[in-house]
Amino acid sequence: MHGPGMSDSALQTIELSPGGKPRATIVILHGLGADGTDFLAMADELDLAAVGPVRYVFPRAPVRPVTINGGYAMRAWYDILGADIVRREDETGLRESMALVQRIIQREVARGVPARRIVLAGFSQGCAVAQTQLAVGSMGQDTAS
């Protein structure tokens, strides 16, 4: 069962691939209401020549109603239920998004990028998903060399 905006298919992604075989991948998760395009320019600004060819992956969060925004549907990694500091979080939505991000990590490993050479980063909601992903240790195992 998937929450609002979720489906069995993979996330839509924007990718910037190097000319050669990537030695690393950077996955950047956007914030609430954004769509991943806001970080495209960052890829041009980072000088990662010492790392070798790097693939950038900008996943687009599913569109879902966001309670704190009056139920307005927008790209969100999970629902925000309210502004109360002692509130319940949308644990189901967070876990669903983590599973979708995990598929991206697994795909990158299958494409030949070792898990230890995958950077997962995010802004705002995307940061919360990335930090939770890292905290539970679900970046994947290396099967690529």
C-alpha cells in the first residue's frame, strides 16, 4: 500500500551523467514543493575532477497533499501534519520515500558505482529523508568494484 502520490514505479529523476563511466554518484533530494531542478546549477559549480567522472541524480518527490498547507498537493517526501513542535510525524510517508531513495541507491550500485562512492544529500525535507536513510544504515552494500 502506498500513500498519496506514491506508486510502484521508481521516482522521476533528472540525471547529469559524465562522458565516461562514473566513479561516483551524488544523489540530491530537494525540499518541500521543489522538483530537483533547483540543484542543477550546483553540479556545474562543484570541481570534482580529483574524484573522476561523477553522475548527479536529482530525484523528484511524489506529488501528495500536504496537511500543513491546507491539503494542497505538491512535491513532498512526506506529509507535514502540523507546526506543533510535539507532533506526530508522517512516519509512513517518510518510510515510503526512504524505500524509493533506496531503489535509486541500489540502481546506482547495479550500474557499477560502489555504495561507498555514493553521496546522499538533501535540503529541508530532502535532508530529513537523507539523514534518516543514513541513520538506519540503508545505503546498500558494495557489489561493484
